[in-house]
Amino acid sequence: MAEELVFYTHPMSRGRIVRWMLEEIGHPYQTEVLDYDTTMKAPEYLSINPMGKVPAIRHGDTVVTETAAICAYLADAFPDSGLAPPPGSRLRGPYYRWLFFGAGPLEAAVTNQALGFTVPKGRERLVGYGRFSDVMDVLDRAVSQDNYLLGRSFTAADVYLGSQIGWGMHFGSIERRPAFEQYWNRISAREAARRARETDDALMSRG
């Protein structure tokens, strides 16, 4: 019997990224929707994620938290989905690079920008991303080279980093550069992305 896959989420959270990833791998999963101030902080869920945040997954006896880690785990746990280059592949390095560029410099830069924090001039070395403009320029080049971050191969890195671009443009924390819009329009049109949006939007409409 296949190990049970349980997804802990809220429809207005980074869980939307993991929902898309789950739809891409095509493996059956059970969804547990949690509320921010109640079930997310209850002892039962804190045993899954002591941070009291979503998303998280439980795959058999394995628990994974942190969105980038969940995407990476699912891509490796379900290799038939083709969402990660095989171990030893020359594309494995760029795959890790862009997956964790999203989890590190991009998320930190966008969060600080949204909060109105600007790194003081001359102190850029103290933060992992340096300057917000540098992060945006690197991101622009990354999504302008080909259809996807790894060329013609769509991977978990596109799910994770691409979701941040789409989310950022929607809320105004990332500028609507042509390269970003073209890339986002391309990947968000995938069938799995559409199914994930519809599922989470339906959950939101039900409150």
C-alpha cells in the first residue's frame, strides 16, 4: 500500500505553492485545512510543525515543512513526475541554485521591500541579497533565457520561484517587468496550476 500523503494548508498562504506542486506530481493526497489562530496553533498541529505555520506535508512517517523543502522533497519522492533533474545530472546544480535563490535572496528581498525596509548604503554585505534591484535584475535574466529556468524542462524550481513572481506582481511587491509577466503567464497556464487555483479559490469562497 502506498504511504499516505497529507497536506496541511490554508488557502491564503504559501500552501498555494505546495498545492500546485501536488497537482503536478499527480499523486493522491489528503488535505487538512487549518485556521491561523486556532488549529494552526493547537498541540496536534504543533507536533507536525512547531512553528505553527503552513504549509506542511506528512508522507508516511516523514514530515516536511518549509515550502521550498516540500517542493524539493516531492520532486524527489515522485521522480516519475519529472520535476527534478536526476541526481548526477548537469542540471542538478542550476536546479538547486534557482530553487534556493527563491527561498533565500528573493524572499528576503521582497519581504523587506514590502515592509518598507531599504538596506543602508554601504551595508549591503550584511544581508544575503545585497540590493533589491540586483535581485530583480538577476531574476529577470533567469526567466528570460528560455521557457523555464532550466531551459525546456519545467521543474519544481519553476513552481516555487515562479509562484513568488506571480504572487509578488499581484500584490505589488515585484514590479511588472515584461520578462516576469511573460514567464508567469506561461507557467500559470499549466493544467496543474489551474486545478490548484480552482481548489484553493473554492476553499476561500467557503470561508
